[in-house]
Amino acid sequence: MLNNLAKDIKIVAYARFNKSKRLKKKSQLSLLSISLISLILILLSLSEKFFEIKTINFILFSDFSAPAWLFSVFSSITILAMSIAISSAQYDSDIEKLNNSALRLNALSRTIDFDTSGLTVYRASYYNNQYQAILLENTVNHDDLDYNYAKASINKKKIFFLTKWKDSFLFWAPYLLFFFISFSVFISILQQVGCLYDQT
């Protein structure tokens, strides 16, 4: 019974560490996306002012073009929305809470593992109460995704590749889209500026 409890605690601790890592990565990628879009927006504004560039390509290697002002509006709205989302999400606070909770759970799990006094109803109840107390002190919880990864890892079972690929794709897709659009606009600006120099 105590072994099962210790194992359950390890799974939850692993899940919370995993959630913490995902939040940290999400925070960093969000800030990187905002910085990248802001730089592209500045570059576009300078290009409109000094090179009179009026249109840009949102999609690389395509003939699809749109007014530069449209991208400026899109970028401004995106930066505002992401800034609000980051500030309201409180990533740093959640990361700290999840890490603290996971460390305490790991410590409790090790205590149970080293307990050689034998199984009694009292001791099982005591450790379970300790476990529940740690969970109740922290309202930030892990997701089912984190729990499933943790359970598969602790039990040494292979995670289905398709499920892992799908979760990774859903995580990376928005950021890859931002990077692709920003890179496309950057190349479009360089091409138009280069054409203007060739004509002079």
C-alpha cells in the first residue's frame, strides 16, 4: 500500500515538473514571438517611410501580397493580445508553485520509500494526509497530458508516437506560424529594397 502511494506521488511530482517545463518554454517562445514581430513591424515602418514600400508578401515563395498597413494592424493586435495573455497567465508564478509542489512531493515519496517501520493503518493515513495537504496548498495543477507522460515514464511504458507528435504539433504550431509570417515579411521587404537599388 505504501509502495503504491509512493509511486502515485512520484507520478504527480513528475507531472508537475513537466507542466512547469512546458509553461517555461511557452513563456519564452511567447516573448520571442512578440520581440520578433515588433522588430519586423519597426523594419516595415522604416521601409514605408524611406523606400515607400506599400505591399508585402505574407507567405514566402508565393504571389500573394497584401497592403503593408494590413500587416501593421495585424502585428499590433497580435502584440497586444499576446502581451495581455502573458501578463494574465502569470507564468512565472505558476512555474514557481509547480516546482515547489513537485519538490515537496518528491521529498515525501523518498520519505515513504525509506520508511522501514512497516505498514500500519496509522502510517498509511498519515502519509496520505501529508500528500493531500501538499496538493491542497497549491491550486496550480498539472494537465492530463502531463499526467499521462509521467505515468508512462514512471511505469516504463512507451508513449504512443502519434499522441506525442500531435501534442507537440499543437504546442509548436502557433509559434511556427508567427516565425514563418515574420520571416516571409522580412524577405519580402529585402527583395523590394533590393529591387529599388537595382533600378537606381
